[in-house]
Amino acid sequence: MPAMYTVRPLHSAGVLAEHLPTCMYRLPNLHRAPGAAAPPQEEVDPSLQALESRQEEILKRLYELKSAVDGLSKMIQTPDADFDVTNIIQTDEFSPLTTNGADLDLMLGKDYGALKDVVINANPSLPPLSLLVIHSLLCERYKILSAVHTHSSVKSVPENLLKCFGEHTKKKPRHEYQLGFTLIWKDVPKPQMKFSIQTMCPIEGEGNIARFLFSLFGQKYNAVTSTLIDSWVDTALFQLKEGSSKERGAVLRSMNAALGKSSWLVGSELTVADVVAWCALQQTGTANTAPANVQKWMKSCENLAPFSSVMKLLK
């Protein structure tokens, strides 16, 4: 059958074969002969350069800080350092605990006439003796409204613990007191304290509460003295009170050495370290086997009324 119409061919067979591609796409040759010109360098992103410069600056500053810390550590650890910790402690200005009361509004905040309340939860099976001693010391300085209660989680409490604050009776209106001190015997793993009941997170642990309460005396210490006091408090609680017999022996030897240089554990005045350490010795039953300097120090503590009143609870 003849075609309806004829179309003239656009390309001849030879022309079509000549322009056929041999690959899908072409790439520049990365290999070059020796001596050939190097390909042009690609431009570096300015943001990447800025990041690298910042990293180098940070590393430089960290190196300088490390050098400074290393220098300070060597100065402190070297026996013949330029400063003597003993001299620093002796220059501390300790305010005797029998002086006039500090301004509670400055330390605890002003409540516009409302009584400042300290509420402590403690387990009667592990009574925090140091808190009872500090309570007695605070009573010598402030007008304190004291109270003892029993939580429903505790079945029974010894009579001496129910009267651990003595026979306190409310003789004055509540607003005439400076501080409220409430102890609740409760089934808790460790003592808990709240100062501002509505807003404050509880302070846990006998040592932390003792530090807080002792700060109400308004005594000021430098950094070295504060660190030594904290160290003795932790040592008394975690090694002397809860440690093994070997740990207790090491602590007693350290205490004996420290008390051979001063009448109290830190400096020339009573601190929270003495209170916590004395109570730990009483609760562990190692008071009678303590070295000579420790025995002398314990008698100095017991000559103070707050300590002697707590001793009655142990009988």
C-alpha cells in the first residue's frame, strides 16, 4: 500500500552517529601530570573560619586557666608555702555565742511581724543530738517558742524525747517570740528541716541542718576556716558516727592532734564542728576510749549547759 505522505529525513545516519554521547556526564580530571598547574583552590566558608578562630581562642583561655589552677594547687599543697593556714584561723574574728542576738531579719528575711518558724522532722530511733544542743544554745540568745509533736507514722516515743526541750510553757503571746522551733518525731530516713513552710525546699541531713541553725548566731568565718569546719562536720557524721572501727580510730587520732594545738576543733571558739563531733562520740559509745586531748575537750563541752542537758537524754 502506498504511504499517505512522505517525510524528508532530518539527519543522515553518519551525522547522528557522530554526535552520540559516550558517557552520561563529564567530570574534570583530578589526576594531573607532574609539573602541571595546580587546580584553583576553593574558597573557604567565612563562617567556618570564624568558628575555628573561636575554638582556638577558647582552647587558649582554658590552657591559661589550667595553668593558674595548677599554680594555686602547688602553692597550697607545698609544706613551705608562703601562707600558713594556722595563722589565718587565728586571725578570724569569732564572736562569742553569749553576746547579744544577731538580727534575724537580716539573716532570714523580714516577715512583717510574723514569727519565723523552724520545723524539723526526725526519727526517734536516731535522735539528732546536735540539733538539740544547738537549740539550747539558741535559747540563750533568742526568745524561742519551742514545741515537740509526734507524727502518726510513729507508734511510740520515749518520754525523755517528748520532753527534750524541757518543760516549755507558752507564757507570752506568739508574736513576742523571735523564733519558733518545732520538732516532730516522724518515721523519716534522715532529719528534714523547713524554715519557710510554703516556699522552701526541705534541708536534709543532720549536718546540713546543724550548719543552717548555727549560722543564726551570726558568726563570720573566712573561706579556710569555713572549709575546715565543714570538713570536721562531715568527718564526724560519715566516718566517726557511721564508719568502721578503723575509720573511727583514724578520726580520733586526727581529733587528738588538732585538739593538741587549740582548745576547740577549729580556732579558739566553739563551732558547729565541736557540737556535731561531740554528739557523734556520744552516740557511738567511743567517748570513754578517746585519747587524752579528746577527753579534755569533751569535758569542756560538757561544762556548757546545752551539752549537759543533752547528756540526760542518753541515760
